[in-house]
Amino acid sequence: MRISLDRLTKRFGASVAVDGLSLEIGAGELVSLVGGSGCGKTTTLRVIAGFERPDAGEVRFDGRVVNDVPPRRRSVGVVFQSYALFPTMTVAENIAFGPRVARWPAPKVRARVAEMVALTHLHGLEERYANQLSGGQQQRVALARALAKSPEILLLDEPLSALDAKIRLRLRGEIRKIQQDLGITTVYVTHDQEEALSIADRIAVMRKGRIEQVGRPEEIYARPRTDFVADFIGVSNLLACRVVSARDGVVEWEGERLRIALNGGQDGERVLLSLRPEKLAVVAERAPDDGRNRLHGVLEVVTFLGPFVRVELTVHGRPLWADVPHATGAILERKKPVTLAFAPDACVVIAATGSEAD
């Protein structure tokens, strides 16, 4: 089922939670709404579910306006952050609740419960109560219950935020596999950028009730369109520069001349560059010129992050981060000079901010 959100606005008193938001979600697609606290992502989910009515705009399912359709008639399954299981019901009874309310025949209910138990790997837990389950098991039950009535849309609101890191990693993979196997249209709300990058077909980055950028995970990460997206999704070094020569792709940052893939612009224009830490390399101070830009700084912090080491340097009084191999990080000394290098095409121009005459 396709979901169309057309200029949605939702207010709570004087506060605007969702501000003219428009988004198209294809049938069978998993779209993640990601952003900081208070950006409107959960309110958007609740409007789709029918728990909140928009003050303006439309929600359409396969082209049909559903603004006035109550939640129980929207063919939507919802998984909450808090699990919201019935404590006096067993696992099997929680899963069977929706079909029984819908008056499914008992044999069909039993068959559906067995199917959901198999799908969510809950074998042997059917007769347990919520307080006898781990957090990961409870979240599986919540997912099975949401899917039991065969909804056409699945909505997940921060479903993994209460779990520890290892369980989150495993469950997000299971959720993605189930979603793909069922081909169910899914909206996944999270504040966790890594979770969104790993699970979604597309990501909608939200800020102050609006969408800053929509795109595939690799597009959002590699080609952010605003400084907010560049800073929120992953780690980014943001460099405010002045264009010295648009024709030659030369900009100036803190007195340094840098060569970048500018692709247009005007001399004197001010631009903002995004430079990801993995695009920076530590090189010997006297290494031969290989066409890369060089920046000289002082090492401040070395952080071990498993597959790589992240180093923080001060360059012209500003912090820059670079991700380097373990062997490189091992030989660096705090408060010692370090030279960074990056290719001209490593930077992404994410904004033009006017000219010197502005």
C-alpha cells in the first residue's frame, strides 16, 4: 500500500509539531523518519496511524484520503517503544488479541499465532507472560502482535531504543528481513542515525516539523544537502570557505588555499563544505606532493572505535576529525604536529551562503 502525506500540519496549542510536511512512501518500502527529539517524527507516525488528526493537509492510502478513518479501520499495525504488552496475557494470547477482536474463527487464530511465533522466533515461549521475557523477546511479541492481523502498513516508533546494543543490532536485522519477506509498507521512527542507515530503503531527515532531505541511505550520507543533515547523519567536518577561483575549483579556508570539485559557483561566493573523517588521511609532513590538499594541525585526542581509530586535531584553532588505521593511530602522540591530506573530490559542497558583498 502506498502512503502519501500531503502538506501535513499538526499543532499542539501554539506549538507546531509538523509543519507542511509532504512525503511519498511506495508500496513495500521501508522509510525511516530520523531526527532529534521534538522534530515531529513520532507525531507524523501518529497521524499516519490515525491517533492524531492533522490540522491541515491529507493522509492518503493508495490515493484514498483517510483523515477521518479511525485507527481500527486503517489496516495499520503499530509497534511502540514501550512494547505495550498485556501483562495478564501470555505470549500466544497477546499475539491472538487482534484477530480475536476481529472475530476470526478459532482455528484461523491458532494458525496465525503459530505463523507469527515462527516468523519472530518465539518457539517455546507461547505460555510465558511479559514479565517472564527479556526486552528483546518482548519486542518480538509486540512485532508479532502488530503483524497478526495482516496489516497493509507497519508503523514502528523507536522500537529498539530500550534495548542494549547487541540486541538492537540483531533485532533490527530481523525486522528488516521480516519486512522484506512480507513486502509490507513500513514507516520506522528512530533518533539513531546508524539504525536508520542500516535498515531503510530511504531516509527522511526531519527538523522542526519539516523534512530537510529524503533519499537513499548512501545518498543522505555521501551527498547531504544542508549543514544539519551533514552534521546529524554521521560525523562531518564542516568548513566555511570563500571561493577564490570558481573556474579552477580553489577555495580559501582559514587562510589555506584548497582545491575542490566545485562544479560551478562564482568568485567571492561563500560556500560550506562537508568533509567526512574517513576521507582524511594522516601523511608524513615532508611527503611528496600527490595532488591532495594538506592541512597541518596538532593532535588532541585519539579514540579507539574498533575497526578504526578516530583522531581529533586542532587546525587553525578549529577541531577536525579523521578516521585512520590502527597502525597510524598507534604512532601518533598527543600535542604533536600532524599533517592531514584529502583529495579535491573528497569534499561535498552543501550550501552557498552568499558573497563577500552581502
